[in-house]
Amino acid sequence: MREWLKEIREKKGLSQYQVAQQAKLSQSYYAGIETGDRGHKLPVKTAKKIAKVLGFDWTKFYEDEKV
């Protein structure tokens, strides 16, 4: 679960649907990224889209990954 992603989204006052729409993703795909069901190998392009909408550095998605 990416609690940090949910917290950023909620602080911006956006729904999962709104973020997905602005990032040009399906709502179900975005929801899966947020809950951790999807996105274990999140494409950089997708990370950048979400980060741009929510206003954070896209590399945050990869900070906790084990090499």
C-alpha cells in the first residue's frame, strides 16, 4: 500500500478518478497503483504522469524498491 500517495492525493483534494483522468490513466489502474496491487514495476512514464498531476518528484515511487 502506498499510503504516501493517498495522503498526497487527499491533501490536493482530488479523487482517484480525478488523478487518473488528469494523468490519462484508467481509474482502476491508478487505484491499483495506490493500493499496491499494481505498479511493483511501475513504468517511469506512468510515474512521471502521476507525479506531475500531484506535484511531487516522480522518483519517490522507486525510493523503497530493493535493488
